[in-house]
Amino acid sequence: MSIIQKIKEKNLYIGSLPIHIFIICSIVVIIAAQLDMLPKSLIGGFAVILPMGWFLGTVGQNLPFFKKFGAPAILSLIIPSLLVYNDVFDVNTLAATKMLMKDSNFLLFYISSLVCGSILGMHRVILIQGFIRMMIPMILGMCLAALAGVGVAVAFGDTWDHALFYTVAPVMAGGVGEGVLQLSNAYSNILNQDYDMFVSALIPATVVGNFFAITFTAIINRVGELKPHLSGKGQLVKIEFEGMEEALKEDTTPLDARAMSGAVMVLSTMFVLGLILEKITHFPGPVLMIIATAVVKYSRILPESVERGSQQWYKFISGNFTYPLMAGLGLLYIDLGSVVQVLTIPYFLTVIAVVFTVSMTGFVCSYFLKMYPVEASIISSCQSGMGGTGDVAILSTANRMNLMPFAQVATRLGGALMVICATALLRYLHM
């Protein structure tokens, strides 16, 4: 009996492919990369991130003990960034990945798929109640985390203003694009100093904060497994309404390819609508996309078949592209070099204080707002992640990608508030 026949009998898979097919495909991609023949296009980018993400995700899912603490997501994110830090990848491989992840912005497409799909597949009551109740822990957590982070930093000899503006603020600013770059621009204008200097000074806090947010999420998710009464298993709010059992029941209808293709048109339209509204209101487009999609859902504008297709598209994307996306993010977005430069115990403890406070604020507030503590804590942790990148990493660690709409609001709206407050305070201090 040949090796391939034995593998077929054992029915071993890596990602979505039988292992022998996966190995053959991966070898072809590696050869193309070594010959500098990977196309700098969507196809070349997918050829890089799919095998890498599926392999690391599969390894993580089979690691004893660690798989219960988010090993698939953490490995998919950290290992590629470590390999880039050690110059393992050639220029062609990184260029193909950049075309997919940055030039074509596959991350935005992924997040839009999850946001629209999960909102349209969610019951209206759960959706509205979740958005309303999460606002209190979001604002309270931001304030308490700022106090905790500054307090720890000052205890180790830092000044309160340096700790607030250079460590605490970037952790909760909502990522690099919407947070760090906006803060850097504001700091540069107010202090009349070089913009690039602020970018390099602020990014490490965002990266380190994202890492600890993933870590705390893995721990809190494990707490939910050990104490099931603390977890809603993906449901954020504790409410009862007519037809609740039916609404929470798993959709077992066969996949409808036609409806799923319609879902792509719907999510694309909602994203473009968010951009149009951003021009009018000057409010973040992704948040407006979420609000617009929620209005569409609550108004029952779309037929049930389109809503079901959107939910099925969300499941398809999250089930097959999460770990590859994480690999792509690790290749291009996680700069370990900048983190190494600030590796000090006080710095780490300051960031940990911020992330822990944000996470625990959601956990505690859940008891007063009729939310599940595990889910509330996970959503709150997203405030200290790297924007959309962090949301994907945090939610995939806990296997709760359906919470993406709430995570996006916490990240983008909370991040915008942090940027506004930090900028206003800095301007006041230097008037």
C-alpha cells in the first residue's frame, strides 16, 4: 500500500484539503517563491497565506493544553511575524502578501463579511440590546484603564503625562491606522515635532496591548468553559423574548450558493454606504456601516433568503479564512522589531494594567447590565487590540467571531473617543 493510500485511509486534513494535496500545493508555492515567480496579485497572496494559516491553525488545534488557550490564533499570528523578524521570507513572498492584505485590503473585506453576516443573521432584539448595553463598560473601562495604566507607570518612575500619551493612549486608540497614526499626527501638530518619531514611539504599545488582549481573552474563555454559567456561548445579552429558542437555534439549512453570492453584493453595498456617510458626517465609515446594517436588519428591509445567505457567507468566511488572514496580518502588521526596543518590565506591567482593567470592567459590568460575563469581557478586551486586526485575533482566540459587530463598535468608537480625549488634553496642556 502506497503512502498516499495510507493517508487517504486516515482521512487527515490540513485546513480544507487532504494532507497529501496540501503538501503538493505547498511545495509548488514554495518553489515559485524561491524562483521569484509568485504573482504580486490576489492569487499570489492567497497562495501564501492559505497554506501558512491552515497549517499553523491545525498545529494549534492539536496542541494539548495550549489549544484551550487560543493556540491556533496565537500561532497563526506570532509565528509569521517571528519569521519575518528573522528575515526568513524573500521579497517576492512578502510583496504578494502585501498586494492581498494591504493594496487590496482583504482585512476590510473579511471584517465586512463578518459584520454584515452576523448582524443580518442575529435576532433584532439581541442586536439592539447588545449595542445599548455595551456602551457603559466601554466608556467606564476606558476611564478606569487610563487611571490604572498611569498609576502603574508612575509607581515605576515614569511621569503621568508620558505614560498617558505614549503608552496608555495608543493601547486603547483603536489600532494603527485609526489610532496610532491619528495620535501621531495630532502630537506632531501640537508639539511641532517630527511625525515619524511619534509613529515609532506609539506603535509598540499597540502591538504589546494586542498580545495581552489575546492572552486575557484565552484565559477568560477557558474560565467560561470551566464555569458554563458565566458564558453565553457566543450570546452577549441575557434576555428573554418571544421566539428566543428558535432565534438561537443553529441554522442547519443547506448552503445556498446563489444567496451567498447575493450576500457579497449586500456587504459591498453597506461598506460603500458607510464611506458615503463618512464624507457627510465625518464619523468613522466602518461604524456607520454597522449602524446602517443594523437599521436594515431592524427594519426588515431584506427578505429572509438574503439574510440567511449573509449568515451562511459569514460562516464560510470565518470558518475557512480566519487563520490564513491571521498569518497575513502576522507577516505584514506585527512589527516585533519595534516591540523589542521597549522590552522593559515597567512597560509591560503598564500595558497589562490597561488591558486587564478594560477586560475586567466588562466582566464586572455584565452583572449589572444582564450580559454574559465572558462575552462582555471579550468585547471589552477588543478596546485594547490593534483595530480590526486585533478584533479578528481576539475573537478567533475565543471562537466568537459572531461578536464582530460589537467588537468593531468597541474598537472604533472607543478608539475614536480615546484619540479625541488624548488630543484635547495634550492641546490644553500646551496652550
